[in-house]
Amino acid sequence: MTPAITAGAKTALVTGAAKGIGRGIALALAAAGFDVVITYRGSQGDAAETVRLLTGLGVRAAMLQADLTRPDEAQGAVQAAHTQFLEQGGAGLGVLVNNVGNYIHTPLPELEIAQWHEMFDSNLHSAFYTCRAALPIMRAAGYGRVVNIGYAGAQHLLARPGILPYTIAKAGVIALTVAIAKTEAGTGISANVVSPGVIETSVSKPVQLIPAGRLGTVQELSAEVLHFVQASDYVTGQITEVAGGWNL
């Protein structure tokens, strides 16, 4: 069993971190001492602001423009993150947080085929591509932490016809993560899922459905990601909901 990660000893890659939940996760990692690389697709100004905030916390930070639904760009982003800080005395890639994932709410009879494919490309395929690229790097180092962002309804098999492709894609993220956890057990790599429910940045906010009676915060979600990053590799294949009792 490898020890818990030492802050500053590895670079963390957080995908889709120009703003919102991704930015919050990146800031939490930086506050704990990790060098951070973020990806963005179109929000260059927001990404630059995130990097400014990260460097203000005293760590190295960089941003990469990439469409992670394209395998070649996902591979390139992971490799670039791995080498980003090596010449500055930093370390290679040790942490991957897959936060990229679009969301749509469309009644099932109105769902377009293009929307169906977009949800899988954005939420599931991008995570597979980045994990596929990162795992050999982590395996060679004997160390790695993968945290994938899920969805708190995905493992309950409840009918959610308004967000069907999103729900199925996030269920796939869970299946991917636990498969990685089992495959990589004993290599120094862990893989876990943090599943948000209704968060302050959520598109829809049905607070009346949440037993806790309030929205979750980005800080609360980011804290759970950091927990898995800092835990030993013996903590793997787990799914933590940040959902205020939703679905109980």
C-alpha cells in the first residue's frame, strides 16, 4: 500500500475547470499545495482567471485548450499536463479529476439524436479518453489518483426521462471508475467517484426534493474530491454522493 500523496509531489489535471465546479476543485487542490493544470474548450477568459487564482495560492498553474471528446486532443492534454512543470522542478502527472460533462434537460419525446451523442461524448467518452492516456503514466510511476465526477442519481436506476442520456452516461462513468479501481488495485493507483446532487451551480435547483433543505456548495463537493486525492490507494472503487440526502 502506498502512502497518502504529499502535496506538491505531483501535478493534478482538472478537466473543464475554467469556472464552476471545476474551478472549485482546482482551487481546493492548489490550496492543499498541488500544482494544477486545467483544461477548457471555449472559455479562455474564465480559464485565465482560474489560473490567476491558482497561482495566487503559491502553486504552479497552467491552462490547456482542448476538446476532450476527441481522443487525440485528450491524449495530448494528458501528456502536456504530465510534462508541463518538469523543467521548472515540478513533478509529473499524479492526479486526474474528470469534471468535463455537459448537461441538458429535454423531454424524452423531443430528444434529438445529436443531443444523445453529445451527452455520451462529453460525460463518458471524454473520461475514458483521459483515463486511457493517464493510467500508463501513473502505472509507470507506481502512483496515481483518479477522481471522476458523477451524478447522484446515476446509480439508483430511477426513471429520469428529462435527462436520460446524461443519467446513462454518468452511470457509465461509475462503471468505468470501478473497473479501473479493480484493474489497477495494487499498482498504487486509486479510482473513485464523487457524485454531486443539486449544487449551487446546478442548472435546475429542485430544493424541495432535498432532505437537507438547501443546495450543496462547490466547496463541499471539492472537499470530497480532495479527500480521495489525499487518501491512500487502499481507498478505491468508492462512490460518494454530495447530495444532502437526495434519493434516500
